[in-house]
Amino acid sequence: MIINKFDYHHYEREHSDGSRKYITPTGRLYSVTTILEKTKPDEQKRALMEWKRRVGEQQAQQITTEAANRGTRMHRFLEQYLTEDTIRDPGSNPYSQQSHRMANLIAEKYLKPNCGEIYGNEVNLYYPDLYAGTTDCVAEWQGQLSIVDFKQTNKPKKESFIEDYFNQLAAYILAHDYLFETNIKTGVILMCSQNYELQHWVITGDKLEYYKTQWARRVEKFYQLNTSLR
């Protein structure tokens, strides 16, 4: 169950021109995911274009949409677990049943044995004048205040393929530390594939500091490319 230790607030979101913004006390701020998408390295762009060419635009769109929907359902079940300490029955929909099983695996394998106090889920955060975003969970992970994000994947991932997930963690940690005067030293990614294979990553110490620096560079690059936005 969630303990209200921090004074979290909900901020409305708006979408325009392929970008997401949050309406925060310091104005409309671009989302973490938008900044990462707009500053994607060239090699990632090439790899994505090659994949679309290989499978075809229509098939690529279908795969992307199905993955997004599966991830949304999985997140909703995990929200239930965080707020109610249980995951409700998924009903007869096979897609819902799949996401339900994925969420249960994450809860049983990772959350129950590692998470102590839970302080928030779907937590809106922002760094004044720079960016905003939503982290899946703020909790104690093995006794340490941590940012925890849940991810679904079509197939298991190599760590080199998910660096933007680490950048997300760094962004949320920096924002939380600024807003609430915390000193978060741990970021966690919990992942389940559509075939129910589990993976997790915990970043701390020098690795976390590295991604804080990488994230700061992505933010700087974003505003350099879009000078009129500052």
C-alpha cells in the first residue's frame, strides 16, 4: 500500500506536433520521452528505419501498437498491485490475460521480495524550466529510496539496447531530488517479455552518475536543436 511521504501532484498533459508537454507550476515543459525521441542518436534512427524496411511499414505499425497496448495493460495491473496489494482478475480477454500474467510475474519475482515502503505510483515529476515526466513507482528497493520503472518488451533486450531507459531513470531521479530534497541513489528497470521472460537492471553509483550526465547532454541538445523553445 502507498505511504504518502511526499507531496506529489498531478499535472495535466497536452499533445501537439508529435510532442508531449506537461503543464507544471513553471509552465509547459516537454516530456522526458519527447526529449529522448527528438535527440535519438543517428545509429538508433538508422536501426529503426532498417527494421521498418525489413518488416514493412504496416507490419511495423501493428507490432508497435500491440506492444504499446500490452504495456499499458501491464502497467494498469501493476498500479493495482501497488495501490491495493493485489491484482484483480483480468477477465476472459486473452490480451488482458497476457498482460495480467506479465504483471503478476514482475510483482512476484521482483516487487514482493525487494520493495519495502511504496511512496507513489504514476508519479508526475518535473525539473523547473527544463522537462517533466511520469515515473511508474517511487519506493524503497532493498531498503534504498529508488525510482522504479516497468517495461514490456517483444523479446528480451541486451543492456546496450535500453540506454534510454537508464536516461529516463536519471531524469526522474534528478527531478525528484530537486523537488523533494531527496538523494536517490538507485534506479531500477523491471522488464517482462510477451513470452514471460523476466529481466531487471539496477543502476547505482558511477553508472547512475554517468546517465545523469548523459541525460543532461540530451536536454542540452534538445534545446540547442530547438532554440525557440527556451
